[in-house]
Amino acid sequence: MTSLRQRFIEDMQIRNLAVNTQESYIQQVSLFARHFKKSPELLGPEQIRAYQLYLTNERKLSTGSIIVAISALRFLYRVTLKKDWSFVWEGLRWVLPYRPYLAELGPPSTCRSLVTD
């Protein structure tokens, strides 16, 4: 086990992430590294963007699957590698695939009234 992987696992344990979340994040980061055949420590914002395009256009993953992959990378780079790439994450927030079924629900205030009524 690499020292990066060990730190990544420890950071997730310290923050009390669910075991399933930890396993999913480890898998997602591993797939990201294998895609570029490099350690995530050597990859940056351009590779994250390219990977998201790959997941969307070539792998044709669902919105939820892409969000899990990006969340795993965000945790790795923000927490474990302590990279301050807020400009990357802010940009990706707008790039995340559209979920049409959420738009059909209406604004959050409408959704709250549906649940509380």
C-alpha cells in the first residue's frame, strides 16, 4: 500500500466516513490514477477536467456516478493532498450533469411544503 493511499484511508477514517463511502472513494481514485497511468499526486486540474469529460462522454456514466467520482477526487485533493484548488471545484460544480427529475420538483420551498403538509 502506498503512503498516499494509507493517508487517504486515514483521513476518511478520521472524518468518520461510512465504510461503503471509503471503499467507493478508494475505487474512484484508483480508476482515476489508472486512467492516466500516474499517481494522483502528479495530476492536476486539467486531468480532473479531462477525466470528467471521459466519464461523461466515453463511459456515459450516470449523473450520480460522476458525482461520486468527483467527490472522491475533491476529498483526495482538498483533504489528503491539501491542494487549494477552489477554482477547480467551483468550476466543476457547474459542469456536473443536469438532473432533469430534480427540476420537475420545483424550487426548494415547494419541496419542503410537499414534505411537511
